[in-house]
Amino acid sequence: MDAREYNTCVHQLSDALFRFAWKCTGQQSDAHDVVQGSFEVLWQKKEEVSTAKAKAFLFQVAYRQSIDNYRKRSRFMYTDAPEESYSPVNPDLKKVLDSALAQLDERSRALVLLKDYEGYSYDEIGQITGLNESQVKVYLFRARKTLKEYLVSVENIL
Amino acid sequence: MTMITWENYEKYMVMYADGELGTAEEQALMAFLYENPELQSELTAFTMTKMIPDATETYDRKESLLQPVEDKKVIVLPVWRRYAIAAGVALLLMVGGARLLFNENNVTERAYHSVAGNVSGSNVANPVAVTTVPDKNNLAANIPAAKNDVIPTVPPVQADNRKGVKTRPVKINTAKPNTPAIAMEAVAMVETLPVAEPMPISTEQKNIALAVTNVPALAIQYREDETVDEAKSFVDMLPLAETKKQGMKTLAGEVATGYGRVSSLTQEIAHSNVSVKISRKKLVLSF
């Protein structure tokens, strides 16, 4: 990968990586750090990473950095969830989903985002996160059940 | 055959929501829901857990991530080519400089052309033509014919014709008409020869005599065309004959003009976006 291809990756992938990192960390400032760090690693490894593999590589680095940041910082607070989790006056599904996402642990959150935002298969998610396919299935199953129960409970409140 | 039961249906619903079910598994799930329609709302709830990316959330610091793109192509040549390329560049500059110094408008080449043209031309028999400027077209036609004419040595001019004219034996090789060596010999003649009156010349000496008497007149004419600065210079103060001073000035003017052209050529190379860098082990051409 040369500089021109790297810059193309910046233009095409930085937005998606930023959204992923933001939802993973729950902090916009942390997401900026994760994106910057991920592209720095990509630039350092540009001789080894082809353009076709760049996206998976970036999400792999971003996933690890997001998890590491969370584990190193005991101060972690997921602030992306809206303060008012849900209100009949403001029935915004996106806010409800953001609140539901905040109920998950960092790993399950990352798996859900890789699946829903980027459309990766179980196998691809396993390659990015270092988990095997069965583990991915289990984590995602638990995450979906948690999210569904949250949504159902909100509906019950309604 | 996929068996969906009350114990495992959630797993298949999650896989359905994730788009991971095969055709047979999906049909089995739909059959199970057909038999248990009360679970349809649960499947809908699972499908609603899919996160939707917000396209308005963009990374606004892309510029800080971009790397400079080098447009220049860099060719790194092997070590053994280094000296060959360097010698070639030096030779090119020398030849180019010499050609600029002695171009076709140069007085020295005019002198040569007069020699070559008259040696083989039809004007040989007419000594009066020596004081006129030779026709360029005629010269162009005559030069190739003169290539094989070699005048080995100029015999001294007869005593009654040598008054006011200094000649010396000059070997002129006309096989390479445009080489600087020939031009330099012509310069030597310009330096040493004063203006000569048309005079009768013996048949065997007439070719060289033509050259000898023709050069100073051409040199003076060139000076007038170029409008050389007539301000009093160091040369004017030298105790030399006026003709020699004029010759020196003409030569100095030509050298200055040639130097200026070489300098402009060097600047053009410098501004042509081509750089040559010679390191210890590599010769790097950037363009």
C-alpha cells in the first residue's frame, strides 16, 4: 500500500471507524484517539497490509484499542446513551437503541456493531476479534437477548 | 434436516436477525412460527435490535491522518552505472557548451564555412570573391563536397604577395566541418591576421589564401551585427595593433555570449524538475 492508497482508505473508512469506535467506547474523544491510533498503525504496516485487507485491519486495531482503553481506564463511563432513556414524548428509536447498547459489555457491544454497522459475517468477526465462530455466536446471542429484553421492557412501560 | 424446538428457537431467531441462516434453516424457522404464531412478536423484537449507523456522525479530522503523496518518480541505479552516467552527463554538458560557444552565427564558423565553401566551390578561380560574405545557401551545398578535400599544409605565400599579410602553415582537416577543433583553428587565424587587400594569388596557394584573407573581414562584420560595447576597455590600453585588439574583443564577446548561453542552459536544467543526486553507493535521478 502506498501513500495514495492509504489516503484513499482515510477518506473511505475513517467515518465508519469513527462511528464504530464512538459506540464502542461511548466517548467521542476516545473515538478520535482510537481512529488516529488505528491509522497510525496502518501507516506503519503499510508494506504488509494490502488495500483489500485494510478495512479489516483497521477494525481489528480499533477493536483492540477500544477494549484496551476500556480495561485500562477504570473511570470508563458510557456517555453515549441519552440521559432520558426513553420518553413517550420523544419516541426516538435510535435513542432507545443507544440506551440498549449501553447495557452491553464492551466486547458484546463491539460484536453487535461489527455485525450491524459493517455487515461482517460471524467468521469475519471472529478474525477481527480473535474469537472463534462459536464464541462469536454465543456472544451475539446473549447480546441480542439483552437488547431485545430492553426493548420489550420499554414497550411494556408504554 | 433442521429441527427447531422450543429449546433452540431463540438461537435461530438471532441468526435470522443477523442474516446468518441458510435457506433450509430459514424455511424450518418459518414453519415453526407458522405452527407457533404467538412467537412472531418475539422474532420482530429480535430484528429490531439491529443497530442503524448514523451517517451524520462523521470523522472531521481526516486531514490530520493524510500522508503526503510524492509525485516524483525516483530511479535508483546500480552502483556500476554511477560513473558511466556521471561521465555521460559531463560529456553532454561539454558538448552542449561547445556547441553554444561556437554556433552557426559564430565568426569562427563563418570563417570555416568560407574556407570549406571556397575550397570546392566554383569561386576558386576568382580571387576577387574573397572580400565578400559567402552565400550561406551556396555554402550549405558546398560543405559536403569539401569533406574529402584535405589540404595538408599551407605553403608560404610568395614574397611579393605577403606584404601586410601574415600566414602560417595550417593543417585544416575538413572531414568534420562542425567540430570545435576546426573552429579553434579559425579563431587562431582571426587573431593573427590583419585585413588584407585582394591580391593575385598563385593557383596552388589560392585556397588557403582565400581563407586567410576572408576571415578578418567577416570578423569585423560580425562585430557590427552584435553591436559590441565600444567603451574603452582593458584591451584598448594594451600596446597592440588595432586589428589584434578588434580580434581580441570579438573573441571575448563570443566567449561571454557562449558563457551566458551555458549558464542559461544550466538554469533550465535546474528548473526542469530533474535532479541528479550522487551518493556513495547510488545515483538517484528524480524527475
